[in-house]
Amino acid sequence: MIRKLAFFGFLLRRAYATGPGLTLETMNQNMRNMEYAVRGKVVITADSITSSLKSSPTSYPFSKIIYTNIGNPHSVGQKPLTWPRQVLALVDLPDEAGVDNPNVSKLFPSDAVERAKVLKEYMGGCGSGAYSHSQGIRGIREEVAEFIEERDGGIKCNPDDLFLTNGASTGIGHILTACISSPTSGVMIPIPQYPIYSASLALLGGKQVGYYLDEGKEWSASMEELERSLEEAKGRGVDVKAFVLINPGNPTGQVLSKDAIADVVKFCSKHSLILLADEVYQENVYDPKKTFISCKKAASDAGMLGQLELVSFHSTSKGIFGECGRRGGYMELTGFDPDVQAQIYKLASSGLCSGIPGQVMTSLMVKGPSPGSVSYESYEKEKATIFDSLKRRAIMVVEGLNKIEGFSCQPAEGSMYCFPKVEMPKKAIEAARKEGTNVDTLYALSLLEATGICVVPAAGFGQEPGRAGFRTTFLPQEEEMKQAVELFKVHHEQFLEKYK
Amino acid sequence: MIRKLAFFGFLLRRAYATGPGLTLETMNQNMRNMEYAVRGKVVITADSITSSLKSSPTSYPFSKIIYTNIGNPHSVGQKPLTWPRQVLALVDLPDEAGVDNPNVSKLFPSDAVERAKVLKEYMGGCGSGAYSHSQGIRGIREEVAEFIEERDGGIKCNPDDLFLTNGASTGIGHILTACISSPTSGVMIPIPQYPIYSASLALLGGKQVGYYLDEGKEWSASMEELERSLEEAKGRGVDVKAFVLINPGNPTGQVLSKDAIADVVKFCSKHSLILLADEVYQENVYDPKKTFISCKKAASDAGMLGQLELVSFHSTSKGIFGECGRRGGYMELTGFDPDVQAQIYKLASSGLCSGIPGQVMTSLMVKGPSPGSVSYESYEKEKATIFDSLKRRAIMVVEGLNKIEGFSCQPAEGSMYCFPKVEMPKKAIEAARKEGTNVDTLYALSLLEATGICVVPAAGFGQEPGRAGFRTTFLPQEEEMKQAVELFKVHHEQFLEKYK
């Protein structure tokens, strides 16, 4: 059938007067070169196995795929928080069908109704169906500013410096777009990194300038390594414009100390690099000895605020909310040239505005129900249940992985990921080379076919030459995650046997 | 206060080791050169007047700004349709707080509950908080495919060729990104055009290749003009890759005949140009003698389907829904090289997925309540009320504008806009030149300050040299729109008096 279609497609293409206009050869080559591992080859294979399992449930030694490739909590059993969804529903309902309906209390708690009214007030009577200001609804930006001020111990935040965005991705795209002015423009990114950075840089035609995180030192970066990386880039003619810091780390899970962040701040200020602070996992800190410190706070405490250009990204997709599908988030700009900031505003305007449901969810993330209000306790309880379970899983998975012969995994102090190093048999490395792939991908595909667990090959994030492994979330629910750890072990033994 | 802050900002900037990293001169110059008129200078002035009116309500001869600059129906009084919002609210509510709650019928009609259950089923238990497939939820794409097949009289539509997008803008961005492979890549766009095209091309560093619509012939484009434009572009070394057709027209309001579209289809096929069919106003046809015909239908009836690469854009923001803030929409690809389509999928993946609330609204736009179900009649009545009022306004505004001495406005057969030509006094043209602007902008600012009406200068859309005017929506509610037409007249007389 597929062959027939392909042949028909061939005939159709033959019917063009001069052939199709756009081919792999004539299209944008930057786009062609872009890679995005978290939705790459392994995931596409997993999706096709899911389809096969529907038509033929016994075709694999498992009944379903366990997706641990992406930080998508609700897709693997995490329940949404009730109160924010109630407020969101009321914001979307027309007044007479919602907040002003005489039956509203039959279905909604009073503090959800009150909060929805406040949000509708922010929307000035337009409701959630209108485009907002290109930076987002002013009242919500004021709430975000209060949240940031409280988080950072009172350091001022101006709502005019906040942009509400579709997740963190759009904001990252805007800033990198502003930075990449020529093919020699570069951005320093950690190795390993989250692939939105490498993908965006490839698409924009800029240069990646990798700096290595030291796995032996809990994935920290030394100042020597930062200077080495910058010098090396300058040496090959790269005009380095910006620096990406991911804290808590993705895929690496470390939580940085204030001193470590201050070092980065000084480095960026010294070299006039825009500091992109990817702080989307700020709520996901599990190690009781660690605290999340924002780059803004660290810069301020080091007396450096205003001496560098800093942009911090946050999102409704991670944390305890896990509201990925909502596409909500914000970025805060500090120390930018006002003329450049006006250009970033213009770019945001060209997309009109971020989705209002995402803006509403951002509001609810930074401001929950008031203490003492009817939903307060249940809301806090739901949050604690999710957080405590994530914390247990963070410990359990790392312990489990470290018990596997040949595995070595740093603690997941924060974020949602483990990034184990795996000693690969030489024959597997050779086999991968022969297949024109890397051993990480060979391993991830083998794991997928044997167990149904879908991880991302470590190569998708970058790593030191000779290292191999994968990234897994610990988002599936506890029983399933325990089984997954068992399956990692069983598969690894099979894999060693196959390639011994 | 502002001066103090500016001075403080100056001091802060002085404190950089080597100055800020990013300035107007060092930033991405394509981004700097981009213009986006519908949120440009006139709108920024309008926003600042809105602020002034808050603190000092009598500072202008009007009490509020009438925003006719942007197709944002809910911001100027259009009410959301009740049933789609009820379904959306139920989809977002956790089951026990919504569809499965014993009190659900106290607030929601049964057909909203049923439809929400179907949508939740499509989401496979993940709910609206999870990232979906990068092309959008499969079940919703199947509904969109059915809608397209029915609209086009049975021509097949494959859900695999559909991408659910954040409004139409993201889809347009993806296709143009794929097309622009070098600074000589160009795209044919109508003059006048909607500025997302010129803005995106400027940002991507591609070339605009304008083809003129003939105002004297109801904004149609002749084949001679298309061939002339293409030849002229080739002559200056432009590699033309694609062609934009906006039907119904924005800002021009014309609705094209099947023959006129078939001509464009043949032109694109002959020259191997990707045809970008901006069909977001397909529901907004007011002239009873006209019908919306999709490019796909016209291509199929001309026996050309499969002989060109066609992409059609649609959106929840326009039509009768007007759900701009939801950021929902789709694009359908036809005749693309499968390898190129896979690359477009990859690009969509890098943004993870479009917002789920926008996907849900797209589903509801293409499939309302079933005939006979409890909400069917009220839903159809709400739709008819909005449509009939838009139709009356389309006629009333065009008539009113044409009664003004020196104004000439083509009929608004479709879409949401009037694009009158205005004869400008010579002294105004000179005054604009002296101020370093164009007379359209001078006129729009004068109109704004005198009446509070915020229009977009025609120059923002492009027009023949020597022409001048503006674009106005007819979205404000009927009484307000009648007043606006009066105010256009009063202001024009004042303007002529000032510059006589």
C-alpha cells in the first residue's frame, strides 16, 4: 500500500511542469541541518511502535511505550492541579455561563470565582478571546513582578521588562534571533545542553560555542573552562554574543550555588555577553541541602546587577504545574539597551501575543489561592503530593541506575532528569559506526525495542568525546518508574551479552 | 522621574566593563529592519493616549480610543460563542470537577459534556496539560480533514498533511523559513498585503517580490502583472520560491472567483512556486453574489491538484469565532516533497506543539454542536447574529466612506476591513516629507488625536506610488461604527482645512 502511494506520488511529481519548487537541496539548509533530539529518531520509532501495538498488541514484549524522553508530566500520569484549572475554566466561560451564573457555586469554589473575576478585570472586558498587549496582559505581568521580587528578597522587578511567552521556547527564540547578526555570531552553551539552544542556533545560522560541564564535579563549570572555550571560539573568528546557563540543569540535574552563579555573572559582565538564564526548573529542587538562587539574585548580591544584560526564562510546563500543553511562560529582561528591548518588543508584536490560556496559567503559577481561602489547603496538599513523589523518584532512579554494572549517574538535585554515563561494549561502538549512527542511539533503540522505554540518546545533548549514555525523565508514576529501573538493568545485561 | 531613571540607567550602563553586548548596531539587522504596521507607531501612540486618559480623562476630545487597527473582534465588543467556551472549560476541568461531577448539568448543557468527553478521549487520558504530537492531536486533525473534504466537495484530505498551529502566523513562519535558503530567495506577495509576509521576509533575510492588485478592478491581479513581477524579480537576480494569495483579501476585502484562483494556480505550477493560500477569512464573505472557493478546490477543478505545492492557512481568530487570544489554527500541505514535509515536521517539533486550547478551539470551529442537540439552535443563532451584523457594517462603512469627498473605497465583499483611498492635500504631503514620514502616517496620527480612532496607515500594507489612505476594520459594534464613520468625515474636513 505504501509502495503504491509512493509510486502515485512519483507520478504526481512527474506531472509538475518543472518539478517541485522545494526539495532538500533547494530548501533552507540551516533548517535542514537543525537537530532536535527530544523528538528525534528514537521518538519517531516509539510512535510507530505505538501504532503497531494498536493493531497487533502482542507484536512486542510489552503492551505500551513508557515515554521518558520528554519533560511532559501529564502525559505519564501526573494529574493537573484542580484549583488553577477551575479558575481557567471560569475565565473562559462567558460571564452568564460562569462567574455570574446563579449555579456557579454548585461546581466551583468561591476563591476560584473571585480569582477569575480579577483576571477578567485585567482583560478589561475583552475576555480571553482577544489578543492582549504584545508583552502580555499588564495585570498578570504585575503579579509576575511581585512573585520575582518576593523570590529574590525584594530586588525590584519592572512589569515593563517582562514578556509573557508561549512556554520558554518563544522567548529563547526571540533573544537568540536578536543576537545572531551574522554567520560568525556565536553563543556559549553548556555541554551537555538542552537541544533547543543548539537547534535554534543551527536554524539562525549562528555558531555553537560549547563549554564542558565537569561530570566528576557534579556537573559544575570551572572559570578556566569558560575562558578556554571563549578564547578558542575567538581564535576561530567567532563573535561570541551570549552565554546560556541552565539552572537547575537539564539534562544534568545539578543545582548551582550562589558563588558558582556569581562567577558566571562576572564572566558574562567582563566579556559583555548576554546571560540567558534558563530557570524553568526553579521549583524542582529535591536536595534538601540545595536552594534555587536566581541569576538576578546572585548578580545583585555580587553588586553586578546592571553591569550585565540578563534574561531569565520561566515556564508553566515544569515545576509542579507541568502544564506543557498550555504553552505559558515569561522572560524578564534586565540591563538591556532600551533600543534593543524595543526591537524585541517589535518581534514579539509580529506574533501578536502569547496565548491567553498560557498567560492565565502563568498568573496562577505565580499566585495560588490565598492562605485561609476555601481551596488553599487542598491546593497545597495536591502540590506537596506531586513534589514529594518527584523527590522520592529522583532518589530512587539515581540509586537504581547506579546499581547497574557499568552505569554511573550523578545525583538529580533538581529538574526532572537523570543523565547516566554508560560504559559501552567495544563491539556495540563498532556496530553503531557501521550503521552510520552513534552508540547512544544504537543503545536507545535497543532499549526501546526490548522494553518499550523511550529515552533520548546522550549524543542529542552533547557530551565529552568517548562518553555515552542517555537522558531519562523520572516522570512516570512511582510503580511504573520502579519497573523501568528494573528494565534498564535487564536490558543492559542483554545488551552486554549481545555485544560481548 | 523618567529623566532620573534615564540618568540612573546611563550610570548603570557606564558600569559595564566594555559596554552592553547588544546595541542597535550589533544586533541582527534583519530584525531591526523588520516592520509590523498593525502594531506600529500609530498604535503605540494610541496606547499612550489610553494611559493619559486614565490619569486625565479630559485631556482629549474623546473618552476612549476606538481600536480599528487590528482584526481583534472580542476587544471591541464581539461576544464569544457560548457553546465552544463551555466545551473548552469542560476539557480543562479535571474529570471529577467537570464531566464526571454530579452537578455538571447545573452549569453545562449535555452536548457540551458529550463533546468534551470526545476531546478528552482524543487526548488519550493526558488531558489538555500535556504536549501533543508536534502536528497536533490526531483526533482533531481528523475532524479538520472532514471539514476540508466537506467544504471542497469531497476532495480527499489526509490528516497527516495537517499541522495545527498557534494562529496562522506560526504556520506562515514555518513555510517561509523553509523557503528562504539565501539572501536572493524571494516570495511574491500582493501589494497591498498583510504585513506578516513583509515582516517575516525581512526577518528571514529574503526578498519581497510585490505584484500589484488593481484597485480599479476590485483588487484583482492580472496574469500580465504576475508575469511582469516575476520577470522583473528574475532580472534583478531574485530566486522566486513562493507566491502568497490572500483570499478573501486583507486589507482589500475582495473575494476571488474560481477562475481567478485557477489562473494563480496555473501560474504557480508553471513556475514551480509554492502557493501560500491565506484563507483565514473563508467564513467572512458578505456579498451574496460571492462564494469562498479554496485554492485546493480551484486547483482540483482545473485538474492541477498534485501539480503544485500548495499550503492553506486557517485560524480561529477570524470568521465568526474571533478567538484571537486562543492562538488556534491549522495549515494543510498538498503536493510537497515528502522529505521537505518531514523537515517542516522537524521545525514544528522544535516548538514542541501548538497550544492545546487553540487546538480544541480549532476542533470546535470545524465541528459545532450536532443538529438537534440541545445547544444547536442557540449556537446557530449566536453565529447568525454576529455574521449578520458584520455584513450590515461591511455595507454601511463602505457607503459612509464613499460619501466623504476625496474618499474612494472598494466594496468589502469579505474579510473584516475597508481600505479607502484618500486624496491628500499637497501641503499635507509636504508636511509629512518634512517630518520624515509619509502622508498616510501623518493622516492616521491626525485622525487619532482628533477622534480617538486608531487606524493603520495604508503605507504599512504597500500601495501604488502616489496613492494614500488607511485600513480600518469594521469590528466595533454597530452604533460605535456609525459614529466612527461620522468622525472620519468630520476629521477629514478639519484636515483639509488645516492643509489647504
